[in-house]
Amino acid sequence: FRRRKRAIRSTIGVVSATTDAEHRTVVDLIDDPDKASLHLVGRLDRNTSGLVLLTNDGRWSKALMNPAHKVPKTYLVETRDPIPPEAVAAFAAGFYFHTEDLTTLPAKLEILGERKARLTLHEGRYHQIKRMFHRFGNRVTALHRVSVGEIVLPEDLKAGEWRELKDE
């Protein structure tokens, strides 16, 4: 059994799934005879671009996605309206979501421009980033994942391209 790990740069409109009856999936982007053995390490919404990891190593994927391990996931975010400075402290405190009866782990929000930020989370709740910005009456217009833990999306990897990861 050979453990396989892949990084792919997903693009908007591609589903983070192994199969989908209606839409193209990230697995459809891979031209590899072993692609049927791969599963996703976390997911991205169809409207989100960026780093997606695929593997056949269940222990590795569970370790990366388990909130208890607090693996950072970093995103570039663009919003419809200016991001208020007080959002930095609110993201750091976490948000209570009554529908799940939980409070998110602290997140690091770095404001890069009036409507741009870098956000680092240590969990991945359903539409979490969009819901957090919604608390400020703001809408996320673009979302791009740039890293998961130590794995950073290579600049030279174009949308829809993939490559194998080294074990280290």
C-alpha cells in the first residue's frame, strides 16, 4: 500500500467531492490511475478557490482536519463592504452560532486593505467565514485558501493543476 498525497489548486465552480452528478469535481481534474483511491482532506465551497488536499492516507487527513489538533487554515478574503477594525478582536474572541450551539475557536484576522483580509482558522464549520463576516453585515465576495498547516499553495500551480506532495 503506497500512501499518496496530492495538492490541487481548485477553481470556482469545481465541487470539493470525489463524485457529483451535476458538477465537475476536484478529482475530475486529476489525470492519475490512482485517483479513485483518493479522498478529500477538508472541503471548499463551490464558490471558493485555492488549496485542496487529496490522499488515500486516512490517518493523515484526520490529523489535519481534527479541530482538537488546531491545524491552521489560511484564507484570503474579499468583502462587499469595508472591514471594520473591531472585527479583528471579534474574530479573535470567536463567534457563538446558536444553530449549532457552539462558539468558534479564536481566529486571526489581518486586515490587508479596506475590503481585503487574511484569515486563519483552526476549524472549518459550515460556511464559517461567510457567517463570521455576516455578523458585521458584510458579505464575502471572494474566498481563496492559501494554506493548510505547513502546506502552502505553490504560486506556480495554476487553477485546476495538481501535484504530488512529498512525504516530508
